[in-house]
Amino acid sequence: MAAAYETISVEKRGAVDWLTLNRPDALNTINLRMVGELNDYFGKLYHDGSVRVVVMRGAGRAFCAGLDIKEHHGRDETPFGGGFGFQGYLADVYIKMRRCPQVIVSLVHGAACGGGFAFALASDIRLAGESARMNAAFIRIGLSSCDMGVSYFLPRLVGGSIAAELMLTGRFIHAQRALGVGLVAEVVPDNQLEEAARPWIDDLLHASPMGLRMTKEGLAMAIDASSLEAAMAIENRNQVMTSKSANFAEGMRAFIEKRDPRYQPE
């Protein structure tokens, strides 16, 4: 059973969790309770082999419009997050998103600003509704745009030049341009986002559980690898591990027999 949350909801559909940011009246802005619930959810995923894919989306008119400025401004107490109070507490969410072995698919519509933009960037695959508009909003309120992993994720996804443009100005990047620069994989009408996600989910679930986890991990490590040899060392380790699984034999049989594989939990 999914945990009882107030600011997010989790609907389990087989091996897929549909995670919805659920503060629609506030454009799903990030408040203290949401940070705690997201930390709890993504933290538990690391040891949850029953979940293979997470689809992350926002209720109402927006994906996530960033930090709830009104609540943040009036808060008296800050939680302990790696010694950095609220800053570190929120940062932990993005670290846990990257650390969890499940593939995260974000369905972005409406505003994805600041920390909401970072949610999309920390995902593995991004699909956009036609209304999607994303920006590094931090710089527009007197902060640095180097926040919540944006300075790490964005240059790796779109290159240094476009990252500098977006981060130094806080300008919005809209759906069609995001598609053109490879920031999102697909753009569809907002009301077709869930339908558009299904073929992606089917393809992801066609991989073995270990193969999917090892590919996410391998990609994360290779992007920062010091050399080709270092990246290949991770690849070799992952392939040896996956080849020892009974699901490898099942995958081979299914390919030869021209049928869908019937993978077992790993």
C-alpha cells in the first residue's frame, strides 16, 4: 500500500508508480511538507524492487511552479538537511531521485519553475505538454541559478551555451524549443500526456528489472567518468551482473520465440 501523503499522491499500477504533486490550488509549489513527503517517497524507493518506473506529474494547471515563497518567507524553523537547513533538506530530494534505481518519467505541463524545473531535470525522460514552460527562476528573486542540481543537470542535457542563456537570464524555455534542443523527448497536447507516456512505459518494462536499474546507474556514472576505460569498467561490471540473472536467459528465449519476455522480480 502507498503511504498516506497530503501534498503528493502515489497511485500504484503494477510495477509503475504514478506520483502526482498534489497542491493544484498553489500550482504545486514546494512547501515544507512536500519536501518531507518527497524525501520519504524517493528514499524508500531505493530498496523497493516492486517499483520499476515512476511517472511524475502535477495536478491542475502546472507541473510545479517552484518554491512556495509565502510559506518559505514566514517559516521560523528550518529542518536539518546535511547541515544546510532547508536548502540541504530540499536538495536531498534531487539526490534521492538520481540515486533511486527506478526510471523516472516526468510529464511536464504548464509552469515548471525553479525547484520544479529541477524536478524535470532530475528525471530520466521528460515528456512535455504544449503548455509547458520551464525556467531557472532562482535568479529572478535575487538568488543564483546554480541551485538544486540545475548547474549539474542542465549543461549535460542541452550543452553549456543554452544552459548559460537560461540560467543567467531566467528566461522561459517553451515546449517546442525544449523539444528542439533535446530537453524533452516529445511534445503532445496537455490532455494526451498520460496516453503519450504509455508506449514509453511499455518499452521500459520490456527491459529486465536488473537491466533497467543497471542502465540508469551506468548512464549516471559514465557521464562523469574520467576516461573511456573508466566507463567501460562500469559497463563490464554491469553486463557480468545482468548476464548471471535468470532473466537474461528468459530475454534471449523471448527474442528467439518472438514473444514478450516474462521477467521475474530481481
